[in-house]
Amino acid sequence: MKRQLDRPDLGGGGKIWEVAREWGVSPRTILDFSSSLNPLGPSLRVMVAFSQAAVAYQPDDHDCREALAQWCKVPIEQIFIGTGTSSLLFAAVRALKPRSAVMFEPAFSEYSRALKSVEVPTKTIRVTEKQGFLPDFEKLRRDLKKDRTGVLILNSPHNPTGVAYPRKELLETIRVAKRADTNVVLDESFIDYLPEESLVSEVSRERNLIVLRSLTPFFSIAGLRIGYAVAAPSVLKSLQAQLDRWPVATPALAAAAEAVQDHIFVRRTLAYNLEARAEFEAELTRLGCSVVPGVANFLLVKLPLGSAHDLAAWLAPHHVLIRTGDTFLGLGDRYLRLGVRSREQNRKFISLLEQWLADRQAAPLPEKAKEVVAVVKKAVAPRKAKPKTTPSKKRLKKVSQ
């Protein structure tokens, strides 16, 4: 019996296996725009390294740490590897034991989950479309001086908007936080798409800074669950105490080490994403969508009409998966976050979206909606000026007397 293809509940995005089971189809038949994975990867060198890993022995992360240290241009002592940025984030908040926390919304849902796991009072600061999704850093710094927060969680490029926060503002905020005895956890999961803006080089000077980085979005190795932290060795030691002795398996370590040394693949990815993202953004704008000018491998899009939920349900029979904006606190149902896929896949999505928008524009209004439109039109319609009247002869005679 064929299942009805409903809009899936995507709390975290990228749940292609779960959606495939719900729809009763193979994951390979689904065009997944809900996740942010490099459409070019994983590279051949990564796959070979993974398949040839020496799995007969206990994992040893030295070679991978060395490769990551060269990739980041930092000492190997400042690198710690874990099973993705999420596990490192949970380890960080457990190790830091903060008295309170500050984070922005909308945000990656794991931030609030990690803070709730240690029952930390958390202040959330909303960044809005009106602000260009940029925080008021000056106000944030004033609040840090006054409140002496335990930990501040930052994210640049920001997820889900793709906006890169100015490096100068981030640095000044980190330094103010240090003077206020506040630690800063900076999530740079998407920084490989804008490497010159990374703050890993500041770790040696700013001892209150922990930088979390992911290998998933850029190298498309989500299934290997590997990420790393860059921080002072004393901080990393406290993180390590929160995790298993061998948190990452040998094949994942071998694949990650090879990934960051494949410079041809890196250059190709940067060039491809830049062009594919620009073309995708231009086509979405042509259809009347508002697109946040992001720098990563995804776009935050606001529909010109209709609901992202309705669009997701309409796309399901086409085996196209999207992530609606309301899965992020602070975004409404008109928003959706779209991963940048291959040009062919992006164009297929544009064609489907164009058809959906055309259907919505052509659909007749319900009677109740027609009544509302009529009332609004009447209210805003310009009033007709009263015609000028000429004085009567009788009145003119009275005035002349």
C-alpha cells in the first residue's frame, strides 16, 4: 500500500532516513534541501582513506590532530577531536559549569539543549530581519560588563541565516567577555566557506575562547560524526575529561585527516559553492522571494506568499525535502532554509517553486477572504472631493446689501 507523502517534522533538519521511512521510499530518491552538505563530496581521497583504515587497532588521533593543526595553522596542542560539534558543545558546558549563559535566537537547537542539560539560566537575544540578522554587539558588550555572564555562545557564519558576523566585533566582544570573567564558545561549523574570517588564530591570546568546528558541511561526511575544538590546552583537558577515552573511530579519523589535506577538492568546493549559491539566490529573488545574503552553503529564504508548511507538503510527492523556518525559534512559517545543492538540483527546485507560486496566485480567494479584501480596499480608497458650489443669486444680493 502506497503511503501518503506528508510534510515531515524536521526538528533538526537532515533527517533523510527518517523521512524515507515515513514516505516509504529509498533515501536515494529524495532531493534533500533540508541539510547543508557539499554536493561534491565526499571526495575520492576521503573514501579511500576511510576504506583502508587500520581497524584492528585502538584509535589513535595524533595524525588527524596534526592534519587539523596544519589546516587551522595552530599548534597541535590546541586541537581536540570529538564526535561532532554537538558532543563537544555538551562537553564544553559541562566542563565550564557556567553560572548563567547568553545566546542568540534563532539558533542551532543543540545550544539550548546543551544548556538545559546542565540547568543553566539562559538569556536569549533575538536577532531579526529588521536588523539584517546582526546582533547589537555594543549593547551585548555593555550587558556582559554589567551581568558577568558565565558563558556566551556565538555562531559565525550564523545558522540559520548564513550571515557572517564582523570579525572586529567578535574579537572585541571576546575581549570584553574575558575581562568580565566570561567564557565564549564560538561555533564555526560553516567557516570553511569563509576561512579568512576564522578566529582560531586568537585562541593563544584569548584564553576564554573555545572554537568549535565541524567537518560535515564542507566535506560532506555527516555519517562519520567528527568535529573538533580549538582552545588552550588547559581548557581542552577539561573537555577531554567529559568524553570517552576513544570518542572517534579510526576510519573517521583517517577520513578527516585526508579531507583537510585534499587542497584541490577544497579549492573546487569554494569556487563551486560561490557560483551555485549566487545563481540559486538570483533565481529565488526572481520569483519574489526575500533571500538573506549568506556566505555558507545554505540560504534563508522568505516566501512572497503562502506557507512554508504548505510548500513542504506540496513538494513531498515530488520527493523534495525542505526545512521550514519555524523549526528555528524566532522565525515564522514564511521562512525556509535551503541547502545549496548541485546546479541541476537547484534548478529543479526553482521550477517546482515557480509552479507552486503560480498555483497560489491563480487560486480563487475564499468568500471570507474576499469580504476582508473588500473592507480593506474601501478603508484605504481615496475619498472623492465634494464638488464646489457657486453662491445663489439670493445669497449674492444679500451680501451686496
